[in-house]
Amino acid sequence: MTLLDDRPAASGPKPVFEGTKHRGEQFALYTFVIVPFLAFAAATPVAWGWGLGWTDVVLFLAFYIVSGLGITVGYHRLFTHGSFKANRALRIGLAIAGSMAIEGPVIRWVADHRRHHAFSDRDGDPHSPWRYGETVPALVKGLSFAHIGWMFDVEHTNREKFTPDLLEDHDIARVDRLFPLWGAVSVFAPAVLGGLITWSWGGALSAFFWASLVRIFVLHHVTWSINSICHTIGEKPFAARDKSTNFWPLAILSFGESWHNMHHADPTAARHGVLRGQIDESARVIWLFEKLGWATDVRWPKPERLDKLRA
């Protein structure tokens, strides 16, 4: 049996895949990809004719920061790579915050990302932009696939193979099962808050447009750009086994995730932006959690380790 064979085996390693997506999952996926895109496409004329109020801006930033850090600090650095340990309340809180980014349930997201690291830019990587080759036409096709196309693959990454630790964590498994609830909160809470703050239906609708639909669109494409752009364009100051790069223009919007070459060189490090001038908000948040006593055993990169990793 090949490594990528999804047929069950009587013995040996678990298969990479565990089945296919059902119609409900595919419908939800199309909804949360297409609807925010349409909202973003309408953003310019709406802003020009209707306006963007301070309530919309504050709610946009609040939900973007909470859900974005839920992905970077929670889904990625804590649950996928174990860059630090968190107390129970923080683990649950980060899992819920990450779910509000509407990028999938926590265990499914982590399984896909661990598979990405296991096969990075090789056969088996769920979203390598180099899957079709290195010519310009192949790379254009690959970038499109790595950015968004891979999500429509009907195969599910085998969670028992890649995330047995999270499947056995009752708190995280419960948060995972309640993903539709967290998604609904993420979509409708801005509208409720906007309506209460402005005490108007117009305020509710405006907040729903900007702090729900447009915010989800922007966060999705920033996250997806790490899979596509940060494996093709940028600098490679550290030695990694793949084509990962550091791409500075995305650093702030991605909360430090675009220092991707460093991350692939040392995946469990809690800080990705390790060179002078590299902003890494996620690392600063982990540092704050550590100071508060909520996070322990933080894997901060050491200078001697970084010297060995330099390309």
C-alpha cells in the first residue's frame, strides 16, 4: 500500500485520508467562500454611497483580531505545533476564537496543517503551489490551487493519524463539534452589537456587512496567502526542506505568520519573526499569556538554534 492510499489496512500506519466530504460540508464551504467574496466586491460602492462608521471599524478590528489570533496563536502555534502549553480556560478560549475565523473545526484544521508539514511541497501536501511543476503556467495554476482550490478536494485528512491527541481531548473535541455554533456567533454577533450600539437596523446591517462578511473575506485570504504566496515569493534566510519564504507585506495582517520560512525551519518555535524589525504580534500575545501565568513551557527560539538554521 502506498503512503497516500486511503484504503484501510489491517496493520501498519493509518491511511492519510479518512473519507470524503458530504454535501452539507461542500455547501457550507461554497457559502463561506463565495458570499464574503461578493460582499468584498460590493465594499467599494457601498462605502462610497453609504459610508463606513466608527462602529463598523471598531467591530471589524475587534472580530478580526480575536478570530485571527485564534487561528495563529490557537489553531496553529498551540494545537498544531505545541509551541507552548496553555491552561484549560485558555485552550478552550483559543479553540473557540479560532473557530470564529470560520476556517473549519479545530481538529480538522490541525489535521490538514500537520499533513502539510509532513509532506511540505511534496506529494501529499494538501496545498503546495508547486504540485503542477515549476513552469510559469504550472505555477499560476498551482498558486490558485494552493490559495483556494485545495479546500474543494473531496478527501478528508485522517484525524486519527494526524490528531490523535486532540481527538482524546474532551474539551477540544466538544469545541470541535460545536463549530456551527461558533460560526453563527462570528457571523451574527457583529450585527447584534452594531444594532444595539447605534440602536438602529441600519447600524445592524452595516456591521453585518463590514464586521462579518468583509472581515471574514479579508481574514480568509490573508490566511490562504500563507499557503500560496509564502511558498513562492519572498526571502529564505533559514534552511528549510521546502520552498517556504518570508513575505514581509503580510506580516501585520497575518499576525506574524508570513515569516513562514522561519516557521518551516523550526516549526515548534513560538516566535516566527526572529530577525530585527520582524513584527510578530502572535508571539507578543503568547509572551503576555506567559507573563500572566496562563501559558507555560513556551518554546522561544534560542540564538544558537537560529545560527544553525541560517541558510
